[in-house]
Amino acid sequence: MNPILPGSTIGVLGSGQLGRMFAIAARRMGYRVHTLSPEFDTPAGQVSDVEISAHYEDLDAVRAFASKVDVVTFEFENIPVMTAEAVAQIVPVRPAGRILHIAQQRIREKNFLESASVPLAPFRVVSSLADLRRAISEVGCPSILKTADFGYDGKGQTRIATPADAEKAWATVGGRLGVLEAFVEFECELSVVAARSLTGDFAHYGTLENHHRNHILDATVAPARIPQRLASDAVQMARTILEKLDVVGVGCVEFFLTRAGKLLVNEIAPRPHNSGHFSVDACVTSQFEQQLRAICGLPLGSTEQLRPAAMANLLGDLWEDGNPDWLTLCRQPQVKLHLYGKLEPRPGRKMGHLCAMAADTDAALRAVLEARECLVQSRR
């Protein structure tokens, strides 16, 4: 299959920060970028050559968009499958729409992972309050009830402490089809961001250590501070999953490391991931350039990490009293600032991130957390 070379045009479905960083990487390598989403003046659209504002269900607009590009990728999972199918009639979609179909719905995702023979927390599908009560008796408490679709950053889920919580939990998720999962007592949360090419070549960014706050990723340490055996096992599981999905592009597999030292797969994302943002500053090839290389049929780039690194998210809460004090932050030359161009800061909304490299991961994490705290303190 002929590679799609620099000078070609890449189409991106979705227009958030992942699309923005992808577009920056693509334009740096000489590609043109067109984006399509329902919004205008978006993070991705601000740095693209062409920004199309249209609903994903507007298949005439989608086909017109596809007719002007050479390949299409997506920057988040909740693109309708019919949109990907309409595009695929005109140009390649990478990763394929059927992978979207699996990843955007928890039941299909859990069933796929179970078929891939990777370790998971016990789960049951629930479609009624009676189902939920039965599932609680089988899975036990505490447990987590999650809606089957449109759940991310902790949305669409609730904790069940005792069987008596069943009715309230069912109401909390709106009585929607979902999954009950056993609650995992974990030591830490991990992820593996990796890429797979058209020819099946595989490259990864090691195993990453993630810290969450209010179900939103707060900070990532690269590499994870865990034994090498566990890190290698996580990478191998990620490879198995990407190969069974036949991914062409970048994907992320998230894990729990239990207190008993066992890895459990939590979920998958068939696209670049928040925990891989450190790669923009710390690796020879960022996850976004790697996505570009994979979908264009180019050889994958080196994922060599130059130094230990850490990333910390900047949420909209920092903008509560106006713009943060960027001058104070920029006085810390070892810390890199990435802002996403979002027009409206809101509490819990990812507005940007900080990245730092250091002699060891502890020092890198300390640097980004202290830099972020300086922004907080400067507002008081």
C-alpha cells in the first residue's frame, strides 16, 4: 500500500486538544490538516488549515469533508459509527470505525477484552433494577455501576457500598443500560500508550503511572515507578489488545495494579491519550507524530525517552478569578507550558498541561506539581 506522504491532507474528526496537538505535529511534517466538528474556533481548528463546522450526523457534509482529504483519523471515541462508515466509502479511516464501535461502549469493550483473555475485574451487564440487584449479589460490594456509553473522566458512574444502595444508584445513572464492576483496591493506576503500523510494527512509550483526582487524570509519571517485570507485562497486554483489534494508529490501555501485585485491564482508548502528553517534550517521537506516521503508512518513529518526565493537568478551576499568572510560571525554565486554546474555562475542564524532565521521576513530578501550586498560590 502506498504511503501518504508529506504534502497530503489529513482529516480529523473531532476538534479538541488531542486534535490540536495532532495537527501541530502534522503541519510540522508538511501535511495539511482539515478538521470537522459541530463547533467553531476550536482547539484543533485554530491550528488547522481548514475547519469545518458540521454535525457528525450530517453525512452530506461528512462526505464533502472526506472528498478533500487523503486519510481520516479521529481524536475521541464518541464519533458516530455511521460517520466513520460514510468516510470509509471515500478514503481510509484509521483506526477503523469498527474499533470505535467497540471502544465507545463499555459492554462491547468488556466483552472484547474478555475474549482477548486479558485479566479484568469481575463485571456483569445490567439493564434493569432487578438485574442490578442480582449483579450485586454475584459481584459483591463495594462495586461501581457505570453507564454503557458516554462515560469519561468519571461521568456516568456511581459507587455502591451496600446492596441497599441499589435503587439510588440505578436512579443516579438514569436507569440506563450499564455494567456493574467489582471495586478494585489498587496500589496505583497505570497506562500503556502504544502504536501499531499498517504492516503490524509495534512501538510503545513504556508503562506510565497515573494519579487521578475526582476521577480526572491529575498527573502522569514516566516511566512508572513499578518493578520492571510488571511494566513489561503491561506492555505485552497492550500489544495483545492492539493486535487483536488490528489497530492502525495510536491507542492506550489503562490498568489497575492491585495491592496484591496483579494487573487488571480497566479500559481502552483507540487514540492518543492524556497520559501520553509527556512524549511531546520527553521523547524522540511524540504520540501525535506517531499517530500521523501510523495512519499515513510511514515507518514508526523512535519512542526513546530522553529523560524521566512528569505531566500535570491544568483544569478550568485555575481560571476561576481570571487568567492564571503565566509570568510566574515561565520563571521556571525547566517546566513546559501547553495550553489548548479553549475559549471557556470550566471547573474540571482540561485547559492545558505542564511537563517537566529531570534526573529522576520523583524530581520531575515534584517540579510540575510545585509549578502548578505556584499558579494556585499566586491567585490567593
